[in-house]
Amino acid sequence: MDRPRDVLGRCLELFHQGLIPEADRLAGACLESCPDAGDLWQMRGLIRQRLGDFIGARSALETASLLVPLAPS
């Protein structure tokens, strides 16, 4: 199973349903065990931005940019 990709898909579902804190918890838990999942770091940045945590968003997006080319939002 491609766990980070599965988690990313679930995070997107939660995000679009407006369940932003749940998406944040899920992304954070996966990133603890898969810290090289750049796409998930990008999602975490978007989630943190939506939560109003602009410092956290910046940090997550900077990490993502080191791991994968960023996709436009």
C-alpha cells in the first residue's frame, strides 16, 4: 500500500468537506512516519494556511519544495 498517497487522498476529501482540523491531524500523523512525503507536506501547508497558521504553512511548504516540485494551488 502507498500509505502517504492514500493519506493524501483522504486529506483532500476532508479538506473539501471542510473538515480541516481532521485533515491536519491525519497529515501530521502520517508525516511523523513518512517525513519524505513531499506531496503530503504541500497539502499540510495548504491546510495550515486555511487554519490561519501562516508560519506553519510556510514551514510545511518550504519542506515540500525541498522534496518535490510544487504544484499550483
